[in-house]
Amino acid sequence: MHTSLLDILRCPFCGTALAIAENEALSCAGDDIESGVLGCECCAFPVVAGIPVMMADERTQQALDALEADRGDEALLGLLGLSDDWARRDRFHALTTKDSATYRDVLELLCTDAEGTYFLYRFTDPTFVAAEALLRAIGQQPWPVQGRMLDLCGGSGHLTRVLSGLRPTEVGDLVPSTVLADAHFWKLWLARRFTSPDSGAVCCDANHPLPFSRGTFSTVLVADAFPYIWHKRLLADEMMRVADADGVVVMPHLHSSLGDNFSPGDRLTPAAYRALFESHQPRLFSDERIFEDIVERHVVDLTCDVSPEQLGGEPSFTLVASARADLFRRYELTDEREVTGQLSVNPLYRVERHGASSVLTLTFPTTEYEAEFGACRRYLPDRISVDADLTGPILRETLGVRYEELRDRRVVIDAPARYC
């Protein structure tokens, strides 16, 4: 946790500013706080593994007690949900002391249900592809990226990584431009370790007031998660409160109660979602149209907003809200071929060597995953052969003249270091 985060953090209960306690729990490296205790006028909150935990529940209190008793490792294991499982604790310690441990290795340990599958293959699922393109389009304007950006309910940081890339870090700029917030500590730990290490991370519950000061963020993103929040009116008001005057609220892939969805959550009608953000001038967009424009025309057209009635029974749609009318224009998408992490074969592919070539076969992890995300076949070929060894480290030169094709079709991705 960079100390600059204290400028924007507020207690979610009393709303007052926080200060770091100068006690035995405090561990710092320069302006980065690795562990410690934050206090306001009503509460104390632990900072563990550089992540402030802005919640008031039993697990958080246990972490606070452990920190103050100089048992930092116990605090971490408790927040990761490993306290009572000695086998997983031992495996966690073994993994995290190895430089070769990957996101995939630790994800499989920390998450044993279908959500882990969703996260591992997140970088190329159709909802991610649409959200990424939308953010890159909006990022072509200067004001949405000029301040801090918030990825709320952002999981383990896949879209946070996209947000962070919209505004390259200036030389000597140590203050994170992007903040990832989620209620699940283990997801934030993974993000800081692997997926988006340059972002700030805050553990908080979006069903409560957000632990940030008013007008802090130039962009507020909630992707996929809003239907799973029970206190929707509170969260909508909070998202608009923490956005600045020109701030953009971005909500890709909202499940509609008028359509059929996988894992639908507590859905509303498009009209009801729009009404929640009425004061921020929201516009609605067809997810089907957005996806088609991206895949076929390589554009994001924010002039094509629709009414709730026009959405009809579409299962999902996107909401973008901003007082700036000039945000809503047509954007040509640029090809993303830079490498900021490391080149990796899309983990949806099984790789087999045939002589000097590698044969890649699209292989879905489960039938349920294929049913939900099978539209990835619009850009991922079922089978492809490449005249190179793709079983080890991949360099751009390895792919030769096929580099652009393989990147554009997401057969080869720019993944974080040690992703899988």
C-alpha cells in the first residue's frame, strides 16, 4: 500500500480520514506499507500484504489481533482462508517461496470452484474482450484517464491491468494510477502478486459505503459484478459520489431480468438500472452490437445507444454514464501488439509438438464453460499449426510473420509474468 492511498481512503462507517498507527505492527519500505494498522475516529483496520482491509467482520478482527501480536503470517493466512487447513497452508508456503510459482498454481490452491476456471481463462473470454475494447476506446479521450481509476468488484485484476495500461506511468511516478477493490482478500493478493502489481488494492464490501473520498476517480468501472450486489441503490449512489465532475461510470455486461443468463444474480430491468444512475446521464448499449462491432469492424461505437425497449429480451447490455457528451462517439480500435508482460499461448489451447511445428487445439475446461463463453470461437480457431516451438518461452521473433495474426486472434496473448 503506497502511503498516497491515505489521501483518498475514508472509513466506510464514519467517513473520517485514516492514519497509520506507529506501533509494532507497522512494516514499511519507503512509502510502501507492507503491514500495519489504520485508525479513524471509530475503527481500526489491518493492512496485510500491502492491502488495507476496510471491513468489520470476524476474520478482519482476527487479522487485526494477529498483527498487533506480531503474528503477521497468521494474519495473512487467516485472510486467505487457510488458517484451519494445514495441508493447504504448507502448500501455500511452498509455492510462494518459489520464484517459479505461477498465477495458475496459486489460483488452484486458493480457489477450488468454477470461479477459478473463470479467472484463469479471463483474458480471452468474450465478456472480457468487449470490456477491454470499451475501456481502450474510452481511454482515447484524455479526461477519463487523467486521474485515478477504480476497478470496483474487480476480482484478481484482469481489467485493472487494462486500466493501468491506459495511462503509462511517468518516470519517477510511484503513485498508483489505478485502484482495485474487491471483498475477497485472496483475489486482491493474487492481483498484487501477479496480475496487476502496480495498482493499489483495497479490500472492501460494495454492499456498504465505499471507503474513498468524494470525487476521487476519473473512471469508475464495475464489470459483470453489479447484479450480485444486493444494495444496488447504495452502490450506484456511491459510484457516482466517488467519481469526479467529468468522471465516467462504466458497467459492461449487466445481466437483464428480461433475458436468460448463466449465473444471473439478482437482476433488474434495463430501465431500472438506468434509473439508478439517472443523475449521471447514463446511456445503454447492446452487448450483442458491441461484440459484433469489435469482432467484425474493429470499432466501439458509442453513438449507438438504445432505449430499454430496444434492448428487449437481450440477456445483457452495457451502461456508460458521463456528463461529457463528447465521450459518446465512434472509436476506431488500434491493434494491441505491444508486450508488457510475456507472450504466452492462450491457456484454452492444448499444445502438442509435431516435428518442428506446434499444433494448438482449442480445449474448453468444462462443458459449462463452453456453453457460457463459446462465442470466443469467433476469434479463436479450433485448431491451428505454427512452425515454431510454443511449449517454452515465446519471443516475438519466434512467431515470425505470423506474430500479428496470432496476437490479433488471441491465440498468443500478452500475459502477466508467470501467469500460467
